[in-house]
Amino acid sequence: MSSFTPTDHTLMAQALRLAERGLFTTQPNPRVGCVIAHGDTVVGEGFHPRAGEPHAEVFALRAAGERARGATAYVTLEPCAHHGRTPPCADALVAAGVARVVVAAEDPFPQVAGRGIGKLRDAGIAVELGLIREAARELNVGFFSRIERGRPWVRVKLAMSLDGRTALANGASKWITGEAARADVQRWRARSSAILAGSGTVLADDPRLTARIGAPFAPPLRVVLDRSLRTPAGSHVLDGSAPTLLLHAEGAVVPAHLQNVDLAPVPAADGGLDLSAALALLAARGCNEVHVEAGPTLCGALLAAGLADELLLYVAPMLLGDSARPLLHLPTLQDMGARWNLRVQDQRMLGQDLRLRLRPARD
Ligand SMILES: NC(=O)c1ccc[n+]([C@@H]2O[C@H](COP(=O)([O-])OP(=O)(O)OC[C@H]3O[C@@H](n4cnc5c(N)ncnc54)[C@H](OP(=O)(O)O)[C@@H]3O)[C@@H](O)[C@H]2O)c1
């Protein structure tokens, strides 16, 4: 039986809403919120706005001042125990004299993992764990993925007609979805650490791979899988408007126009670059969520390799016919037992388009 009261639930939900205010800006750090209260009277609240700035607990403690003494602190992620760019939050909570700390999710970061909670308990503070844990982890799905699995959370965006086509046979695809769906895509891009495409998309469409939303955000890294460095001079991804990284095969010849571009070699695998190695490289660079906007080749390869964690699928109410281009290139299956089963995470109408968020069914 849970020992959490309705007030605990309400105030942790409030801390989560605060954490969400960092959705577009905290990268590579997690989104964290904190509420400090006596009973249901809130005396301080805060959230982590961006890396290098104080953590949520510091803002909440500042707002609470002396009123933090004897209070309960609700934190969506275990308070840190190490000296990073800011001093340990666990120490600050102890110094402020809070009596109880409720934590939604434990921090898997090796320098914290359990130590923040240990520090608080050693100081005689009552610590309770796991209130609204799933939602707190979901908000930082990429951060947890990077720390726990050593790779980012991979979200593959696809837009298709009702008959599962993404472009006409001649390549024309502007636009399959309507304005509301396209604005929604911008928000998913903006919350991501990186936007990933294959060289096929860069050569065919010359995309910008940037985000455009009416709020501040940390510009995602533009990443192109480009084995033999075919990205042409003058491509939008080379325009300097956001950072760009080209991943290429070892030994690829670097053309003159790419001499000053951020390049990194990745081992080769069947049909392209080793996708697991590419993702590990992005994790090492601090990427939490990777938003994939690629063609059927790379999107299919990610799904087939079990590396697509989520599909963001926009379905437009139109038919393009069977000569139009397919959604994904996937290996031919011989029996239904080998099919890719997906689970619908949520569904939503955006204007006339349906958005499905799907995840691989693990069972
Ligand atoms: N409807 C949509 O949402 C949407 C979005 C994006 C693109 N598109 C369409 O997709 C078409 C391009 O399709 P595409 O399939 O050629 O593009 P793609 O999937 O973006 O790029 C494929 C290329 O990525 C490189 N790559 C490197 N490692 C790979 C690996 N392990 N697995 C797979 N690919 C790897 C390969 O080129 P190298 O050998 O050069 O490395 C490969 O040919 C365009 O017509 C574009 O309009 C549609």
C-alpha cells in the first residue's frame, strides 16, 4: 500500500508540470521540477532551466527561504550528490532543514545513483521514493536511455497517406500532412538533442533539419549518416544555422568543402554505417532524444535493428496509389510470427491528420 497522501500526489504533479517548463532547454541535462510545502501550503517552487544554471531544488529553496525548515520537498528526480557545474542539491536540502523529501525517480547518473538519497537519509531526513515515477521517467525518456542503455531514445517521425505512402513515384511529397501536423513536428524536433537523416534525404530534399517554434530551445545537433561524405557543398545542413555532424565510414575521403565540418568516423556494417555505434557516439556527445527524419532506408534499418524506440506517425486522409513510395524498407518476412508488432502509446487528431505514437510491443 502506498503511503503517499492525495496532497503528495497533487504536489508531485505540480513539480512535474514545473519540470516540463525545461522541455526545450535543459539538454543534455534532465528536466526537473521541485515544490517545497508545509502540508498543502506551497512555500517554494522551481525548475531546472538549462545546463550550467542552478537545479530545480536551488530555485525552490531560494523562494522558500526560512520557510523550508521542517517542510516537505517534492523533487521529480533524485537530488544530486556531486559537485558538477553547481554544488550538490542534497547538501542544500540538508542545510535548509527540510524534514522530508519525496522523490519521483532515482537518478541513474553514476555520480548520483542513490548517493543523493543516502546523503539525505544520513542527515535524518525522511526520504520516500517512486511517487509518479513512470511519468517522471517518461518526461526524461532520453536522459534515462542515455545513462542506462548508453544510447539515446530514438524517435522516428514518418508522414504517410492512408495507403501508407510517403511520396509520389517522382519524389513529390510537399505536403502530405497539414499545417497543424507540421507545427507539431517542429515541437518534437525542438525537444530533441539531435535530428538525424540519411544521406539519401539530404541529397533528395536538401532539408534544413532545424526546429522552428515560438519559444527558446537548445538547437538540436543535425546529424547525417553519410558513409562516403556525399553531402554536397551549399547544402542547408552546412549553412551554419545550427551545429552539424556528419558520420562517415572509416577511410572516407574528405572533400574540400567538408574540411571544416564536424566529422566523425563510424565502423561499417551491412548496408551502411553501424547504427548501434552511431547511436553510442551520439550518447557520448550527450544526446538524449534523437529525432529521425529520414527516408525509408534509414527508418527501416533502425526499426529492423530494434533501434527505433518510438514511431511518430502522421496519417493524412488521402490516397497516393501503389506506385507511390513506401513508408519503410524492411526485410521480406516468411511468416507472420516475425512481423513487427507495435503498441499505440497515444493518438491525436491534428487538423485532418491523425498522429499515432507507437512503440515496439515487447511481448
Ligand atoms: N515522408 C517523410 O517523412 C520523409 C522524411 C525524410 C525523407 N523522405 C524521403 O525519403 C527519400 C530518401 O530516401 P532514402 O531512403 O534514400 O533516405 P535516407 O533513409 O534518409 O538515407 C539513406 C542513406 O543513409 C545512409 N546510411 C548510412 N548508414 C546507413 C544504415 N546503417 N542504414 C541505412 N542507411 C544508412 C546510406 O547512404 P550512404 O551510403 O551515402 O551512407 C543510405 O543510402 C527522399 O525522397 C525523401 O523525400 C521522406
